Amino acid sequence: MREKDERQAAPAGGRGHALRLDNREKLVIMGVEDVDNFNDTQINCVTQAGLLSITGTSLRVSRLSLEEGQLCVEGLIDGMAYSSAHVHEGGSGGFFGRLFR
């Protein structure tokens, strides 16, 4: 059932950017291109809408699929903020891009 809920959060055709936040404890993000960095209080990811910074406590990445453009975060989410800057335009890649070279 959980996987079905995560798929329903996806925009039609698998393109675009969407967020689904449940009770400030589970966040599903579609349109994720890369994860720049993360720890238990902040996650920075590059989305189709720009750089997204997620803040909170006890944050953890429960699912990441760059092929599907999906990121699932669990923990207590305090805030989300966008920046239009793309952090890795030079092709250097984010954390996972550098990890899997």
C-alpha cells in the first residue's frame, strides 16, 4: 500500500515536480535530479524546480530513485525552501553523482 501511495504522488507522465507531505513526518518528492548532501537535520536536493533544502530532526532518506526522479524522506520536517540556483551545473554532480562514478 505504501508504494502505491508514493506512485500516486507522481505527476502524470512521470515528468514535472510534485511534493506530498504527510503529517510533517513523511515527504515524497517527484522530479528529483540529484541529492547534493544530507544529514539528520538537512537534505539538499536538486529538483526540476531548483535547489530544494529540507530541514528537520531525525531526517533520513528512506527511498531514492534518480531513474524515477523520486526521493522519500522520513523524520520530523520543519521546513522546505527553494533556490533557483543549480548547484552542479558544471557537471561535477552531487553526492550520489560523485559516489557512483
